[in-house]
Amino acid sequence: MKTEILKIAAAHLKPFLLILSLVVLYRGHNEPGGGFIAGLLAGMAYVIYAGAFGVGKAKQLRLAKPMFFMGLGIGIALFSGMIGLMNGAESIFTGVWTTLTFGTYSLKLGTPLLFDLGVYLTVAGMLVKIIFTVMEEDV
Amino acid sequence: MLFLPVLIPLISIVLLIGFRHSLKYQQGLSIVSVFAQLFAAVSILLKLSGNGHLVAQAGGWPAPFGIGFVADYTSGLLLLAVSLVAIGSVIYSIGFVDFDRQKNGLFLLYQGLLAGVNGALLTGDIFNLYVWFEVMVISSFVLITLGSEKLQLRASVKYLVMNLIGSMLFVAAIGLLYSQMGTLNMADLAYKVRLQPAPPLVNSAIMLFFIAFGIKAAVFPFFFWLPASYPTPPIAVTAFFGATLTKVGVYVMLRFYSMFAQLDVAFWQPVIFVVAGLTMVFGVLMAASSYDIRKILSFHIVSQIGYMLMGIGLFSVVGLAGAILFIVHNMFSKTATFMAGGLIYLYKGSYDLKKLGWIYKTKPLLAFLFLIPALSLAGIPPTPGFFGKFLLLYAGFDGAHWSITIVALVVSILTLFSMVKIWNEAMWKPEKITADLVAKKVHPAAWMGTFIVVLLTLFLGLTIGYTYDYFAEAARQLLDPMSYIKAVLPETP
């Protein structure tokens, strides 16, 4: 399916989907959303791009390094579990919280969000890796 | 501390992904990682003496709410055995498996499998247990398909379908249990079940668990996926599977029997004995009728699972000690026989007994390396297999469970028969075709891995006088689930 409409749409959808995925990732802390679904969204950005332009082109994109992001994701998730230990907690995966304030706007951050970021990267990387592999064999 | 056996493989995965372009680093890192796991297992075992149980809660959430890891002697001993076998397996794989597979993530998947196994051995929460099982299934599934040969892919479908059905029943049972009891913490559940008669649906859930674990452990009548899938990947992978996957299934059965099924012995004991007896008999008969080394050994995995189940059913100190010793002995002996079989393949280019011959004449050391674990599987002293069987039979006669004990005795003879068959056909028989696809240089790591595991087998057999105390202590802990409950939930009266 290599139509011009899909090509134009895919090129423009990619940044939107990536931004949306980050929003869903942050929102996931108190509302529906979270790392897994956000990871799927981010992965979809690349899958749609690959569908429109072909896997070869999609693989040349700057962020299309699925194995790297899978490793990074697991690493971040594990690291988020260690932060509590460094702060003197007894057990791994003890939550640590901070709030960043920009004027009137404040951002609540904590190790669960960091863990979710790890999930996000792992899921996105895995999705891209699987779909790219399958699409390559198709051709 | 208790989380180390899971964290080490996970961290190794991250590092292995980082070093995915350099095989040398991957090999080195895997070896370092399995030795680190050995260290973690030993330190857990050392800390256990005097404490009884070790408990750690993730995130510091108190017991019935958070997810906790619990170690007792059973899980400690199995952790140690798994890490020892992992050392042998990783070294053996470096020598045995082709470079393509090694580069495509063999070591990464080994670490994933180890993370799943260690997690399943340690966790104190049933849903968490399910997650570790899935980690194991996914890693092992990719390991079976790695290389994408036609036979492998066909086998992997059987493996995956059967394991997914098992997982489905597992989740169904978890849902049922949670709806009835409102908790999934093993200690909390075991305590609540003891406080008052459990609602009838809990028994259905435990039956579902039994079937799910039965599929994972490959007991009769759910064993057929194992001989269909195990012989297809490189034998180094099969050897590692044989030491880990089914054994964790048996361990979980052991744990659940001690926690829940124990309350209804009148129902469960006959069920377990019947399943155990049929598993033994069918496994060994299939093995006796096969002519491929890998198939024979795979069927023997099934047959030996029956002995472990028998120990669970006996549920006395000697019986349980025998069951745990049997699990550990099987991890060593079975892996060692697989590895020796792999060496035969490297030298002769075949697993088919009809084509093999004269190993004893050309490679006496290799024949010897095969002989020790094979005798152990058959149960000849002074190998650990003899002591494991002796304990089980002793407990069987002691408890007057005549029929299962006699079945176990007869199956031992058949086991000896099929081991002797391999010996006669592969080692003593004159070679029919002088195949010279053979005797390339074999990587020394393959020999070394085999040596390590064979030595472990011998060591376990020769030191049984000292190690038996540990197995007996593990059995005593399993017989007294209240000690487990009190360790996890200190407030219980």
C-alpha cells in the first residue's frame, strides 16, 4: 500500500504520535494510560511510517534502533528500582518522589514514572523490532 | 539481597544488549553473570542456616499487600543447583552452539530463562509466580526457535500451544482463587485456608493449578509436548531446558502441595500417586523404544518427573528429602548425559544409535563421561541417583504405599535397560559406516562444560552424607507450612 496520501499522512503523523505517546505516558500515573500503551503508540509511529515508505527507509530514521531502546528500557526500569536503595530504603523498588515547579505549573515525578519510561522504551523497541522483522520477510 | 538472583540476570541482559556486536564480550559476560548467580545462591543458603526463612518485600510494602520474595531451604538448594548447572551450560554452549546462534542472542535468552527460573523459585506471590513462568516460557520459546530450522519451527508450535494452554489454566485458577479468597500472597492464602474450611471453588482452583503445573512439568497425560519439542534445538539448549523448565514446575507443585493440597491428603495422595506412576511408566517405555539419543533422554526427563511426584505424594521427611534430592540430581545427571550426547554428535555427526558405534574404542574418556551420569539416572551407587531412589523407596515402604513403590522399582530396571542400550549401541557396537564427517576439532569449552556437570554429579553422590542434612531440613520446612506463614506474616498467632 504505497499511496501518496498514506505517505504524507505517515510523515506528519509520526511526530504527533510520538508526542501523544509521551502525554499518555505521563497521564498514566493517575489516569488511564501508562508505559505499555504509550510504548505501543510510539512504536506505531514507526510502523505506519514503514508501511508507507517501506522498511528500508524506516530503518534509516534517526530513532529506529529497537535493540538499543529495548536495552535502555530494561536498564532504566532496573535503575528506577535501585534509586530507593541509594536513598537508604531497605528494599528495591521503594518509591522516591519529587515535585518540579515551574512558576505556577508543577510536575510530579517519581520512580514509578521512571519505571514506566523503561516499560515505554522496551515496548516501543520490541514492537518496532517484531514488525520490522516480519515486514522484511514479506518482501 | 534476596532479589539478587533475579537482578543479576536482568542486569546481564541490559549489558548483553549493549555488547551485542562482540561475541567475545558476550561469552565473558555470561560466564561472569552465572558465577555471580552462584555467589548469590551460596550467600542466600548460608544466611538461611539459623534463620529458617528469608523474606524480602519489594518496595517495602508489608506482607499480604506487596510482592514478597521468600527463601527456604528448598528454594535455596534449587537456586544453587540451577546456578551450578547454568555455569556448565553456558561454558558448554560456547563450545557447542554455532556462532550464528550465539550471535543472535543465545546468551541473552539464557539470562532471560535464568531470571524466570530464579524468580519462580523465590517468589511468595501467586500472580508474580505466573509472571516468572511467562518470562521462562517466552525465553525458552525463542530458544527453541533460534536458528529457524524447519524441525525447530514445527516443534515450537507444539511447545508454544501446550504452554499457552497451561498458562491460560494458570490464570483462570488465579482469577478463581482471588475471587474466593481476596488475596494471592501464598502465606496469607495458606493461613486463610487453614482458619476455616475453604469455599468449594478454591478446590477447583487448586485442581486447575495442578493441571497447569502438570503441563509445565510434563507429567502424564500432558507430557507429549516435551519429547516433541526438546530434541529439536541444539543439544546444549536441550540440556539447559532439561535442568530448568520442568524442574521448576515440580518445585511449584511441591510448594503448593505443602501449602494447600496437604489439607486434603485423602483426595490428593491417590491422585498424585496415579499420575506419578503413569508418568514413570509411560516415559520409560517410550524411551526404551526410541533410537535417537536425544529422544531417549527427553523421554527420560518425563519418566524421572514421576519419581519427584512420588516424593511429593509420600509427603514424609524422607520422601520429600528424596524428592528434592531427586530434582537436584536430575538437574546434574540429565544435563550431563545430554552434554555427553552432544559431544558424541560433535565427533560422529549423528544422534542415531543405529549409526553410532565404537565410541569406547576411539574416545574412552567420552564414554566414561557418559557412563557416570547414565548410571546415576539408572540409580547405581555411589551416584546421587541411587541415593535419591533409595530415599524414595525407603519412604514408600515405610509408609506402606506398596503399589507406587513397586512401580518405581520396575521403572528403575527399565531405566537401566535403556541406558545400557545407549551404552551398547553407541559405545561397544562396531561402527557400521566409517563416517568421516567426523572428528573435526571440538572446542575445548564443550569438554569443559561436560566435565563440570559430570563432576557435580559425582560430587553430589559422594558427599551425600553431609548434604543430606540440608535436604532433610528442606523437607521439614515443607512439612511445617506454619513456619513459612509466620516468617512472611509475623503477626499471625
